[in-house]
Amino acid sequence: MSSMPDDSLVQNENQSIGERLRISRESQAFSQQAIADELHLPVRYIQWLEEGAFEKLPSLVFARGYIRSYAKIVGIDGALLIDIFNQQYGMSDKRESIRSVSKMQQQVKLGDPVMRWASWIFLIAIIAIVGWWWKTQYSLAPIDEIKSIVSSVEVETANDNSLALPILDDSSADATSDAAIEPAATDEPQDLSDAEIARLQSALDSAPETEVALQSPVESSAGEDDATQSSLIERLTITFNDDCWLTVKDADGQTLFKNIRKSGESLKLSGKEPLSLLIGRVSAIDELSYNGNTVDLAPYNIKNVAKLTLPLN
Amino acid sequence: MFKKIRGLFSSDLSIDLGTANTLIYVRGKGIVLNEPSVVAIRQSGNQKSVAAVGTDAKRMLGRTPGNITAIRPMKDGVIADFHVTEKMLQYFISKVHDNSFFSPSPRVLVCVPCKSTQVERRAIKESAMGAGAREVYLIEEPMAAAIGAGLPVEEANGSMVVDIGGGTTEIAVISLNGIVYAESVRIGGDRFDEAVVTYVRRNYGSLIGEATAERIKQEIGSAYPSKDVLEIDVRGRNLAEGIPRSFTLNSNEILEALQDPLSAIVQSVKSALEQCPPELASDIAEHGIVLTGGGSMLRHIDRLISEETGLPVILAEDPLTCVARGGGRALELLDKHAFELLTFE
């Protein structure tokens, strides 16, 4: 009996695992039932093991375990059998990876790279759209308009050289500030002033409406405004603390002023009532007075743009 | 941000932070580290420094001079000494990374006992973080053990796994990638050693160290009576004489010594079977119970559980590394559906 396991090992280099187990079992006069009882396994499992029908067993992991336990009982080297088994069926580690239990469609997780990229692209798109909208809303439109305004102004000044009258008072204190900002506009009148003063003085004596204009001490203005045309006594004074674009039209719909004023400048206008104003940048207006009364722009201020008619009613 | 860059130079790790041994599985490489969870601390004045970690430190256990203490920072499967555990992990993580230019910052999967408390899990998570991990995931030990043993965990089929570790024994019934029933008893290899020490002291009046007890257990320890009786010569300090004496132990004596812890394990296996839903219990009765963990290498322990429960019991392939390998398999699924396997407490 003791020699039988050795014999079986010697004779069976090419014997299968099941045969080896069977031979060892029979050599020790065990029945299949006895082995099954010992291992607490169904007899059919022992049959399958001996037949080599391992695929009928629950899984290869269990097959390995059963072979090892069986070998231990009949007293042969289980590790050797497992080696043979692994050669036939592959190592345990080469099993396919664990599958998910959920049979439903997998939800996309936030950490998913696809999801992350998609959200980045979405975010960038949103920012781009907002930026584009902002540009079109606030900066592009005014620039376009200003361009057209500037060209129209140039035409106007070229057409009539009515610079003389408003320039008359440039010798007053305010002229210095104007001179700093718009030297081209003020240099010319400076030269003119001495020669023209006497002539203008006499002209003003005869013209009552221009006399009124002269009475105001701080009539400083660039050449563009058509102040000469105004024959009415209404007065509009605006002082600026920053660059501001504005349009002023009189009752006839005639444009009195349509341009940009720079910081520190002021604008004085008179025209036929009612005057309609469109101010492009309310925050740049230091003070707006009409007939000496300060006008509060706050009620008209819509997104820093104000549209109003004077006098207020 | 910098951690992310360093992460590019680090590989994902699965760590079986056991009471007795720490194993590290590196994604794509397999198990690269298997060392005892022991740290030797040298104290000079108020300064404490790590003298040795792992195998070197284990050799020092019980043999240290006054200024060195060899510590096992894990006890009963959980952290007993937070800072030392952190140091140990740090050492192991840097050891498995060859790159010395960047300090590694890997994603780490750590196994935790299934009945550990939130505080204990948090401690494990934080010590791994402190050791330089970029992200820490936790997986319950029996789940990792079952995956590592190659059980069909994803099938609608009950599998029972008994993982006998150094500090704890984890018993779990698993089906559909989840744990149906789990029990953890704080009995394991360490308790076996203690039982041997106690037995020798009581019956031979001699003191032996834990290292000797472990050697006795490994060489002649048995969980079930068998025909062949093994013997071993050991030396211990005789308590009465105070002199080292040599004596011989045999496997039946060790069997007797181990009765208490073994019966506790058998009892919890039985109670797990009692608590198990009937369908799963019948699956288990059909296939059998799978033993993993270093404790299952005790001779005839499968036989003991099989006889006590009347069910087939099989030993997993390479039981020591089952948990680490299972963790590694879960790690490879980390980006896909590992959330089914992980625990988020």
C-alpha cells in the first residue's frame, strides 16, 4: 500500500490529474463515496474530478481547491497536480477582470475625462459668447457711431468758418485749459484775437443776441458747435470729468453738437427749445445745468446712457 | 497641483496593511513587497528616529537594547500607533518606487477589516495620506480576499471566504460584488502565538518569546489531530530556575494549545452560516468555504472547519497574498466600476 503512490508517480508522467487521483485512491482501497464523505463533497464532484471534467465544477478556483484536498487525503503531492492543472487551464491570475453587476446603462460620472473635457469646452463657449455679447452691446456700436459723427463734424467745420465768434472770449481764464487739450483749435484764435477784437466789439454792439453770449464770462468752446446760429437765450452748460460722447439737437431737429468731449472740458450751447440730449456716458458728466439750474441726470441714466429733453417738463 | 505632477511619476498601489505583514501590489507589476509590519525606533534623548523597518526590524523584536524599541504599529487589524504606521507606510511606498528624484505620490487602495469603526478607517486613510498618497481608497478585506482568491464575486452566487490574518479573522458571504454578511473576530495568528506562549509557560514552566512561538506554530502547529506527529526542540527560560532550558514539543500539544482561538474561529464561521440567507447558504454548501490569509497555512485548519461545519473547505492559492492581489485587481478597475467594490465610509 505504501509503495503504490510512488509507483503511480513513476509510471504516469503523461497521466492526467484525474487518473493519478483515481490510482492513488484505488491503491488505498478508498471508494469514491469515502472520499466524498471525507471532503463533504457530492460524489459526482469526485467523479468529475477523476474524469477530468473540471468545467462541470463550480469554477476553476474550486476545482483547484478540490484537487488539493483530494490529493492530501490520498497522500500525493497536491502542488504537483496543481502545476499540471495550471499548465492545462492557465493561471488563476489570467482570469478575466471582474464585471460590473449593474446591467443598466452606466451613468457618466463627474470624474469621467470625457465629462470633464465637455464641461471645460462648455464653460469656454459660455465665456466667449458673453464676451462677444458684451463687446457688441457696449463698445462696438458707439465706436461706429463716433466715426460717422467725426466725419460729419469735419464736413461742417469745413463748410463754414464760423470760428470767430465763440473764439472771441478765449482770452478769458478758461482758455488756458482748452489750450492745453486742443492747442490747434486755440492757437488760431489767439492770433486772431488782437486784430479782431475791435471789429467784433462793434459788431456785438449791434447784435443783441451775441451780446448775451458775451455777457457769460466763461464761453469756451471748440469750433465745431454752431453756436452762432442760436438766437435764443436758453443755455446749456455741461462740464466733463472724463471723455464723453454726446449729441444735442434743437427743436427743429438740427444737430447742435455731436462729438466727444474730453475730461476737464466744458460745453456751452444755446438753441431753440426744446433741446434733446443723448449722453453716451453719464458718469463722465460733472455737472449739467440748464438756464442756471443744475439738472439731475440720475432719473434718465440707463446703463450709463441718458436721453432727455430740456427744459424738463 | 504639485502632487498631481508627482503622481505622474508614481504607480497605483494596493496595500494590505496587515497586523503581521504588509504587502504592496503595484499596478501592472504584481506583488513587489512583502515585509513584516514592524518598525524599530531609536531614541536618543528626546529625538526619535526610525532605525529599521520590515524584515530588519522584525529580527530585532524582543532583542533590542534600551534605546531601541521594535514596535508593531498595527494591532487587531487596525492602527495602534498612528505616527509609526505613517513612517512605515512612507518607507514602504518609497521603497516600491525606484525613482528617487520625485517623492512618490501614488493613488493607494488600502484594505480595512470589515468591522473596523469609522475612526479606525479614518486613521488608516490619514496615515496613508500622511505617507504621501495622492488619493486613498478603502476596500474591505474579505472582499479583496475573495477577489484575490479568484472567487466569482460578481455572480449571483454566494461565496464564503474566511480570511485568517495576523490580527483578525474576517468571515464574509459575498454575492454580486457586495458583502451580504460579514463578521470580524479579533483572533488571528498573533493570538495563536500567544496561546502557544501561554501553553508552554503553564506546562513546561518556561518562557518563550513570540518569535519562537511563531516558529513553533509554523513548523509543527496543527489544527486537527492527524496520524503523523511532528516534534520540535525549543529553548526557553525556565521560570523556576531562571536558566534557559531545552525541551521538546509535539504537534498534539500545540493542537491543545490552539484549542481556544481555533474554537472561537469555528464558532464565528458557524454563526455566519446561521445568519446567511438560505439561498446563499445552499450555494456555499454546494461549493464550499474558501480559506485565505496567513492563518490558513496552519496545518489541517481546512480539515477542522470542514469537519465542524460539514461543508467542503478549500484553501486558496497562495493564501498569504490573496488580499493584496485582490486589492490589485480592484485597483485595475478603479476608473471603471470599482465603486461597487470599494467602501466609502
